[in-house]
Amino acid sequence: MQDTGLQRSEDLEQLCFWDIGMTACKYIFITGGVVSSLGKGLTSAAIGYLLETRGLKIAMLKFDPYLNVDPGTMNPFQHGEVYVTDDGGETDLDLGHYYRFTHSPLSKASNATSGQIYDTVIKRERKGDFLGKTVQVIPHVTDEIKSRIIACAKQENDTQVVLVEIGGTVGDIESLPFLEAIRQFRYERPKDCIFLHLTYVPYLKAAGEVKTKPTQHSVQILREIGIIPDMILCRCDNTLSDEIKAKISMFCSVPQEAVIDERDVAVSIYEVPVDLHRQHTDDMICRMLDLHTPPATLVKWNKMLENVLHPKDGKIRIGVVGKYMNHQDAYKSVFEALYHAAAAANVGLEICRFESDRINDIAAAEQMIQGCDGYLVPGGFGERGWEGMLCAAQYCRTRQIPYFGICFGMHVLIVEFARNVLGLKGANSTEIDLNTQHPVISMLSEQQNVVNMGGTMRLGAYPCDLIEGSLAFQAYGKKLISERHRHRYEFNNQYKDAFEQKGILFSGRLDQGTLCEISEIKGHPWMLGVQFHPEFKSKPLDPHPLFREFIKATCYAANRSR
């Protein structure tokens, strides 16, 4: 975490009266109840977007209650994707929502876990920073949590509103220190903070009724902690009646107008801000925080959403061949980046998911994954499903079908080309086969002596120099770019000449370095692999250039085949 220039526990009484510059910053705390996976991150991002359209400068912070220091070593089946920031932070996937919806600064200061909090407090205790005091959850852990909120607000000057999402579900023991910390934070700034609580209002088919009791109990738990929500957002199947809202209002002590139904969206998550704005959510928040701003303008957003909901130029199918397809959030940013590019092209998009470990050979690939207009192989780690991805790459190369390989997917492109074009029998990545005779993909030199796994890959933004005239250069329209990395293995430059002689163009290289960043196959309509993760920098109103060009190539291939 960046040094805020402030002491923590010893000077909290001074910290309580400090804010951005000389003007009080406002704080919105978002909690969740009843069940997990309600969409607090998406809700927070949507509210952030609405506030930005009113001219406010925001920052966003996610607190995660698990004891891992970060999600970097967690299995994607448990946690979903790991989002990476420019400064190398491995963070919760909700930061991807923050990036896609807002212009909030995102860094290591934008995400904190219980593991980070406790690690910091214990290290300070070991150094003697507490001068012999008994170290406790209150005040030492809660003070550290509050200092992280201030650090997030200080990432940029003149931040006006900070949105803080509390991970987990109210009632979980893991979340209690965070809830206590934000209770204290509001006590210290009563005019500058509000609480938003997201709950679930189920419809019971057997009874034929919508039930508010889970929401009542969730709010009751919050009130026992000392937190009284200012607004309740209700996840539900359909719009709630005034009668149901009145009941929630009465039992939860919030005005009826502040009971917002957040119904399941019909097609796209990008409907959420429009739905919240329709119910005057941003108006109420600004009124509660005494923020005087112009009304929100959603013209560009609505135009993008119209393309998503009612595309005018047909439909394409993209096959994603990966190893974590059974978890809907494992490739969240990849899927969203595809939707962004499709919306920009005004085409409908169907994503077909293929588990790579079910593909055993090229014949199986031809049978199982056929019928798509383009294919993408995303990132991943380890041997499982590797051969299936190689078959997918061979299928695309030999049949002139657009292919986009991201990180692990670029390694797949390189190894398949080495085996089947260069004739290097048994060529492989040393991640898959440490003893391969032809290690065309090998470990980064700085990674070879790494012992600790967490936070030790090549992480964050690095500059990349492009070759003019390449597919990559045509996409970006400039020679120098910056993209975010998360990997340990790279192309082995000892094989560079052999690949180039057979038709590989290494169109992007680490600026002033030797790392191959982008590889393309000459003579193919569009077959490109990148070492970095472009999906992390795509927005619905500003699709990533490579995804945009991949979709264009796919549309062309689809029209040609028809």
C-alpha cells in the first residue's frame, strides 16, 4: 500500500478530521446480505458510473474478508479471475467492473483483504510500533482498515466521492472487523457517509408470494452492529410492488423511495445503471450527501446499450476454448471485452464455451468446436487441457479461421506452430514439460529462483514497441503501447530465426527489451497471440483495439462463409 503520510493508530483522532484537500470527501459504503453473489461489485460500479456522469470525481475500494493476502494463488474455480492493475496488484475481479464502468483510479490501494490487514498489523507489532500496547481487533485492526479507506481516497487529488464495497455477507464472522470499521468511520464523519445495503427478495412459487423476511433479518443484523442503512437495494426477479416496498420501508426504517428494486436484467449487465437511474438512485444519493451536481447524462451509454440489445448487422459465434469454463467468472473480463467489441461493430454475439480437456486430438477438435466464426484461447496455468488448446489452434491455422490467443493462448499458438510447421517434434513449454527437447516457451530468467508463489510473476503494465504494418499496429494505430501482464513464461528467443523463416511475425516486443509480446502468422486472415492481458483494459464505450479487430476479422470471415 502507498504511504499516506499519516500515522495510524496513534493519531486516529487527527485522521478523523482529515479529508481530501480542504473539502470534505464523501463516502458510500455498500454491504450485502441474505446470500452471496448478489452483485455488489456490479451495483457499486453502476452507481459509480452514474455519479461520474453527474461530474463527480470518484474512487472505488473493495474489501475482501478472506485471509489470503491477495487472490493471486487462488483457484479460478473458487474465486473467478484475478484482475491486474497497472502497478502490479493482483486483485478481486470486481475491480474489473470498476474499470469497465468508471474512470476511478485503480491500484493496489483499491483492494485490501483481511490477510493484508492482519499482515500489516502483525508486522507493525513485531517492529514495536505499538509501544508495548496489547494489540487488538479494536482499535488496531479497525484503524488499519480506516487508513486504507483514506489511502484509496488519496490516490488522486480532488476526489469527491469514495465508494467502498464490503465483501462477503452480513452475518459472516470474517466481515465483522470491516463492518465495525465503517461504523466508526461514519461516527467520525456523520455528514459525509451513507450506507447502502444490497439484499435478496425471493419469490416463492409454492406460496405465490414475494418474501421480505430475509431482508428484514439482514438489516436487523446490521443494526445490531450499529449500522443503519440509508438505502436498500433489492435483488429480485421482477419489479417490486409499492406494497412490498412499503413493508420493507416500515420494518427496516428507511424511506420508501429509498427502497430500490434491482431486478435481474434481461440481456446485459450494462442495463443496471439505466435501471438504477430510472428509479432516481443517483438523485437520492446526491441529496443524502448534499452533493449539488447537474443531472446524469446517459446518451452514449444508451446508444451502446441499444447496439447490445438490438444489433443491426447480424450475429457471430465466438468459441472460447479454455480450462475453467465451468466457472462463469473465471474469464469474466475476456467475455466482457468480446461483448464490448461486438457492440461497437453493431453485431450480435454468441459465446460458445468449450472445455479444452475434453479435446484429445485434431479429429475431436473438428467435431466438437466446429461451427464458430472465430476462436479465442484465454489465459491459464498448468497441463490440464493443454493438448486440447493446441488442437484448437491447429484447427484455426489450417482452416484460416480467426484466432486470438491471450497469454497462455499465445504459448499455445507458438507450440502448435513449432510442432506442425517447424517440425520440432515434442516442442513444448517448460511449464508443461520441463524436459522437452525444444523449449520454445520457457521461464522468464527473473522467475527461475522464485520460491514464494504469491505476487511474484511479471505483474502490471509494461511498454511494448510495435512493428509498423503489422496487425497489431493496425489495431492500435501507434508504435508504443502499454499493457498489463501476469505470467512467468515467455517465448524462447533462441528459436526466433526459425519461426520468422517459416512465417511468424513477432510484431510486438518489450520496449527496450527482448521479451516477445505479440506474435502473428503471416498469410493468415487473423491469427494473433499476445503475452499480456488486453481484456483488463476494455470498456463498453471504448473497446480494446485488439478485441475490436478480432471481432472485425470474425465478422468478415462469417460473411465470407455465408
